[in-house]
Amino acid sequence: MRAAATPASRGSDINGGSLTDARTSPLRVEYADISLRGGREENQDRVATAVAEHAALLLVIDGMGGHAEGERAAQVAQQVILEAFWHTPQPLFDPLGFLHLTLGRAHDEVVKLGLKLPLEHRPRATCAVCLVQKGAAYWAHIGDSRVYHLRHGNVVSRTRDHSHVELLLREGLITAEEAQTHPMRNFVECCLGGDPIMPDMTISRRRALRPGDVLLVCTDGLWSGVRDDAIASAVSSSDLTLRDALTGLAARAVAANGAGSDNTSVAALRWLGD
């Protein structure tokens, strides 16, 4: 079974973001994704859910609007990652190796877009990707797009942004509340594209799943407007489908971030068990 992997609609807004309906696959998972333009003139995010018989992939890519052709960078990176997933036998023999090699390949392709431009103007993007197979999850990220592992309304684990603000937070020099409004919160220290040198990437170890666990990937447009505990609570509600939970979260984030809100994209998968 192959699900649609949906790029963010160029003109999407709070009432018209791209959305893949939640449904059930042979993996026994429920999944959905949404992308909203927010207050920006264009949507430079890309979001995808790709579900096959023995493996699933969640992906968000955030084209960096401060650089030329951020949208194109996101599109190229998405294409590389999804094609790699669909052309790799599943379940994947080496999920962590797949993540490392595929993100490296995506970086190389985005770098090619800007080789003739000054370094500061080259296309760039952040990304987060999560693989699910055989009762476990594996994930990787570059920049400040995030992966969350959620269980019973709590955050089991989440990725740590490649940013100066995240470093200050880990060192205890600022609080979580201060991080939300810090003037450098949107500055990342590594990304896809730009410098040809391979960027730092963080790759998880194998994470065993329990029935009801949710894996969620999102761009900074979501987490900058909705706290981690609110994200965990929303997707764990028994009153909402995953589709409805993501729709509500994205709308809340856009509203919280005001007229200049960023593109806001999120994809999630609920593991229903073996």
C-alpha cells in the first residue's frame, strides 16, 4: 500500500493546507499531515507521509526563507528522500545507515542549486525524518525541524535543535519560556545546502514502540506557537482523530504567532500495535 506524499500547497492557508487523511495501513498505523502557509506570501515547507506494507516514513522540510529559493531547496530535498525510501527494499536492513546516507545525498543536491551563488545567498533548508518498521522508530534531523515521540499525553523524547538557543537551554542559562521569545530562536547552526561540507545531523538509536505511541515531525512554525505538552496532549486525546488533532494544532500555532506567522507543517503516525 502506498500513500500520497503531499508537498505543501503553494497557496495553502489556514483553511486550505495540504492534508493527507488519516487512515489505516497493513502496518496498523493511523497517519495524517498538514501544511499551512500562515502569514507568509508563499509556503516554503514540504511535508510527506509515505506508508508501505512493511515501513513508513514521516518527513518535514523547511525551506529557509531568508535565503534564495528556499522553496526549491525543500522540494529537491523532499524528492531525494522520498525516492530513496520507495527504492529501498522494506523493511529496511539498516535504518540508521539509510537515514545518514539519504540526508547526505539530499544535502549534496541542495548544495548544487546554489553553486553559482555567493555562500550567503545559497538555498538552504532544515529537515526532520522518522522511519517506523517492525515495532520501532528511527529518526534524524538537521536544524530546528523536530521529531517527537509521544505516549499517553507525555513527551517520551524529542530532538534537540541545532541552534544557539537550544545550547543555552541545555546549559541552564535560559528557561524554556525565555527560549520561546529569545531574539535568536530562529537562527540555526546547520542545515541542508549552503556550504558543501556535510552538516551535523543527529540520528537516534532504535526506539521501541508501544500501542498508541505517536511519532510526530514538524517545522518550527508549529513548535514556536504550541508548547510541547500541548502537542502531546492534543494527539493523545481520545476525542480526536489524528487528522483533527493536527489540524487544530497547526491552526493554534498560526494564531499564536500572529500576522507574521511562519509556514506551519506537521506529520504524525500513531502506532496501533503488531
